[in-house]
Amino acid sequence: MEIIEIPELPPQIKQAAELGELVIFIGAGMSYELGCSDWNGLANDLIRRCENTLGLDEPLLNNFEATQLRNMLEQSGNSKKVITICNGILSQSGNDELFLEEMKKSLNDDKVTSTNPKLKTYRDLFNLNGIFVTTNADRHIDQIFNPQNIITNKFTGSTALVNKNLYKIHGSIDEPASLIFTVEQYFTRYKDKEFIKFLELLFTKTVLFVGYGLGEFELLEHMYKNITLSENHYFYLGGYYTHEKRLCDFEQMYFDQMKVKLIPYSKDKKGFKQLPIVIEEWVKQIQTTTNVLQNNFDEIDEVLRNPF
């Protein structure tokens, strides 16, 4: 499998964008550039919070217990398990608000601003006239959407899929009751028949996964478990070093089970900072399509006619 700096834009993605039928799944990798922590970071922060007295009358974990949890995290890599345990510890002690406080810190919530230049990649994606779906709970991406176009709960088979809507399927830090972070919450969400119907609706369309790691694809396996998949409709844009061609071949074998086509880009020169460059180039190519350009011009005209 060839790994180059700017991979070829699949015609299926370009056509779907032109028709307004492109679903763009946005993963945690897109939030790291905005200062958000990963799952392991949140798990470690929660252990630290339970171990010290900041905001607590006395520690909820002694040093031995905290070390056991850190070892569990390191050995299993199961951050959701540790997050669930820490959430339980804080909840049982009546300190639920501290869990939310740590989550906000991990999502860099006090730095949310619409003027952040690092939102450019989100803005580029927004110009694709797609249907946006994310498993991220942060509020950074919210800055480029109208609030009425952000959906955080009540996903059903009758939920309308609207271009330039953002569907936050694991909820938002802005609405704590909507959050899906613990194992129990995951089980409840992915056993919900109406939510499964919503996923089935999403996966009838062409889907592009951006900013996802292999760990997050384990989560996507839950999505796939109860739905029927189509051929040649799903694509994953991922970064690799050029010497990792064989690794790409191996991982494509994994993605084949989910009917996902891997599109590797080279991160030799810029690391994961190459991803925004790839997206920017793809947007330029897609925007040469008449329908997409016309949709953007129509929106500009509408804003000029109705500025308030």
C-alpha cells in the first residue's frame, strides 16, 4: 500500500460531498491539537484527584490503591475501566462534581474560543457540506456550528440527517446528563434499539473517519455489531511512516472486517500535523465540484440577505 504526503481523494468521497451524502466521523485525534487529553490522560488525572485532598475532606485512595489502579491502566490499556472505577469512587463519596471538573480540564474547556486558529481544520471540513458525527465531548468543534444544529441526545431511527448538523453521539460536556464515558453508559447506549436504528441510517451513506486511532476503532466495533454494512462506502484517513507499508497491509486486513478502506498519508515530515494539510487539499479538490461551490455561494447570499 502506497504511503504519500497527499493521498488521492477517492471519487466516492468527492461524489458523496457533491450530493450532500457524506458523513464525516470526527475522532479524538482532531481534539488533541486543541489541547484535549486522551483517555489515558483523563484516567490518570482521576486517579490523582481521588488520591489527593484537593476539593476533598480526605483522600479517597491511599498510595497503594492508587498505584494498583495505575498498574491496571498500564497493563491493560483499558482507560474506560479505570475511568468507570474512579467515577464510582467519586460518586459513592458524594463528589460527582469533581468527576465533571476533571473531564472539563481534560477537554481544555476553559480555553474554548471561536477565534482559535487551530479550528481551521474543522472549518475546512465544514466546507464539505457534510453530515458531521463525533464521539468527542469537547466544545471546541461547537464553535463552527449554529447551536441549533448541534444534537447531543435522543438519537432515533427518525432523527433527520441534515447537512452541516453536528451529531455528538457520546454527548457533550455542555450537557453532563448526555455524556457517555463509563462502561455502563456505553452498554446502555449501544443496546438502545433506537440508537442502533440511527446508526443504521448513518451507515447507509458514504462515511469518512478522520482523527481516529485504532483504539477508537474498537469502539466502532460496537457500532457495527448490530447493523448491516455496505461495500465501498467507508474510508479511514490515517497517518503512517513510509516504512510502515507492511503495517498498513496488516491493518487493512483488520479494516476489511468492517468494510473500511484505509487511506494512509505520510507523516514522515510533519507527523500528525500532516492531517490538516491533507484535509485542506481534499477540500480544494472537492470544492471544484459545481454543486458544492453553489451550496456555499447560496449560504453566503442568505447571510447577506439576513445578517441577523
